[in-house]
Amino acid sequence: MSGILWIIVVGFVAGIIARVLSPGPNNPSGFILTTVLGIAGAFLATFVGQTLGYYDTGPNAQGAGFITATIGALVVLFIWNRLVARGAIPDWNR
């Protein structure tokens, strides 16, 4: 349980950092959406890291660190921006 809380906290910070590192017209607006994308990036980084064997799984499961979670959040933010550019999801900034 504490592993999931760690991923959420790291994802929150990673989402804010990713938002600062990747400014642009298609950025998700709003604090909550940025946080959710950051948490999704942290879960993505944790999943990929555990799949590749960088992090332990099972009872000693490890979550992604700040740098890896920020990279994961940047990936999720990039995917978000591409979906907005294609019109697959609405641009809430307009």
C-alpha cells in the first residue's frame, strides 16, 4: 500500500515538473489534470521499470524515482499533446 502512495506523491511532483519542462499551447490546463497526468506517468515509469527488471515486484515492490517518473510524465504529456493536435480529445484551453 505504501508503494502506491509513494507513486502518487512522486507522480504529483513529476507532473508539476513535466508541466514546467514542456510548456506549449496544448498543455493540459488545470492543476488536477496536470497532477493526474503526472501520476499516470509515474505509474507508467514504474510498470516499465518493473517489466525490464529495474525495480522489484511482489512484496518488496519499488516505485519509480523522481527522475524516471518525470520522464514518464513527459511521455504521457507528449501523448496528450498529440491527441489534442489530432482532435481526438478536445482542447479545453479554447
